Amino acid sequence: MKRQLWLLGWLLLCMAPALAQSMDCPDIVQQALRAVETGCAAAARNQACFGNVRLEATAQPGVTEFRFEQTGDLVNVASVQSMRLYPLDESAGTWGIVLMRLQANLPDTMPGQNVTFLLFGDVEISSNVPADSTEQTPMQAFYLTTGLGDTQCAEAPQSGLMVQTPQGVGEIAFNVNGVDVSMGSTLLFQAQRGKQMRVRTLEGAAAVRANGVVRPVLAGTQVDIPLDDDLLPEDEPEMPEAYNLDTLTGLPLELFDYEFEIMPPLDDDQLEALWEAIDEGEPLCDDDPETFFPSCDELPLDLGGLPCTLDPAAEPNSPLCILPDDTSETPDASSDDTPPSDTPPTDAPPDDSGGAGGDDGGGEGG
């Protein structure tokens, strides 16, 4: 009898890994999110946290001490050359997640305020900031590729990068795939080599600039930027369109610093009003509570904190929005000696046909 019990216990022990790997998609998602929430709580400014398997990270040349292998591992973002995350795999019970707390263009006098970057699923990111740069903070310029339309259950989002700025600090600026981004909000990025990068604003407001053209990305809209095979913009950003809420299910909103609700997509009349404001060079904010435009006093200066208009001819390190003459000297809340973004990159990342967002990641996401 004792021998039979011993054999039964041994069999159960051997089966435990198989049982763990047989978790279904919703269980894997919930377990991964709990792992990030607890394991990455200690992440500080300009650190990356290993959130959940499976992922691989490559250190910058010359970096010798670099351990990024299990949940809770922390590394300085300046030491990271690239990270490759893998999509949700039900058979293995894995789903790659990385959380980063970045300075971007926030001043050194605000160390407790950081921009949150959350990467999940089929994602590859590589730094485009030189290791010895004094002009940009770690990962303030980077290349990004993601899968698209690869969700496996309602609880699992499509692969992507979500970025949230801290509240009340003004405009945050960085460069992704050669596109300047200014934001005071929560954004979702998806990008495929040789196809497009799609930027969605879930709440707040943002602006993107490529090939000398600036487009606003208000809450409830998305903007597509065509990309060439080198992950650089090959044309100007398209006009804003309403996003499809069905493509935003399962996003891990609970991992961000402040709670928010995803704004509903703009309707046809609202889009027409937005396009007209863009064409006429009118301000993209309004204090009338009946309008869909965001309130001017709730946005960063360069995105509508004052009734500014988009400036297609803005220099790479200057605001994307023009303030009225009588307010042009008003300082941005986040202004500092650190430039918001360097000149868009001209050197393309190494071509990795097997990387995230390959042919499987193409197609229209909404």
C-alpha cells in the first residue's frame, strides 16, 4: 500500500509541469499580469523589469554584468541594446512582458516621475540612442516591431507597446522608428517592417511628425505612418481615423500608474470636425464641455494646454505646436536642458526577417 501511494505521489510530481503548461489562455494572461504587478514593483527610473517569460535581451557592447532571465530581474535601460519578446504560447504557458520606467525628456529634478513603457507579446525593441549620448536619455529613440492581430483569446491583447506619461508633468517626447512623438496621455504602438506603424491614443492627446508633416492623435483616434523595410517612414502620416474598439480588448490597463478608461472612437461627424480644424489650422482643444475636443487646461502646452496649432515646419527639437504670440514665452511644465528628441534617425536597424511583426503580423487591425 505504501509503495502504491509512493508511486502515485511520484506520478503527480512528474505531471505537475505538464499540468502547469496546460493552462488555457485566460489563465496564462492573469498569471503573467500578477507576476508583473508583484515582481516589477521595485523598478526605478531608467530600469527595465523582466515581467514574464518568454523573452531574450541583448546587452550593449562592453557591458559585462547583465542578468535578465526571470521575473523581477532589473537592468539599467542604458545597458540594453535590444529585447525580443515572444507571443502567448498556450502549450508552453508563456507570454513575454517587459516593463520599463523611462525618463524621456523629464527633468532630473523630477526623479519620482517616470514614463511607463509596457511591452507584451510578439515585440522587438532596439535602442537608437548611442551609449555615450549626452543629448538623449536611455531609450528616448528606438526601433519597434510588433505582431498584429495575434490575440488568442478575449483576455489577451494584441501584441504591442503601451506608453503612459505621468499626470501633470507636461509634454513627453521621444522618437520611434524615425517618427517624433509628443504626448500627454496613454498610447498604443504597433509596427510592422515594410508596412506601417499605427499609433492609437487611448486617453489624452498626442502628435506625431514624419517627413515634415505633423498629425494630431486625439483620444478615440489612430494615425498610420507608412514604414519601409528599414523601419523608417517612407511617407507622411495619414489623417487621423477612428479606431476599432474590438482591437483593444484585453489591454493590461491595471499595470499603469493611474486608472483610466479607453475613450470611445470618434464618430463620423467628429472626424469631419477634426479634419476641418487640421485643414484650417485651428486649435485642437476647446473648453466647451459639449465638444469632443479635449479641454485646453487639461493638456500640455504643446498639445493644447493653450490654443496652439500644429506646425508642420517645426524643427526636430522644437515643439510640434505653435502658441499664440502673446503666450509664446510661457514655459512648458516639463521644459529642461535635455532636448525632447534628437534628429530622427537615419541609420536603419539590422534587418531581422525572423523578428517580431513579420509577415504574420501584417494586415489591418481595425
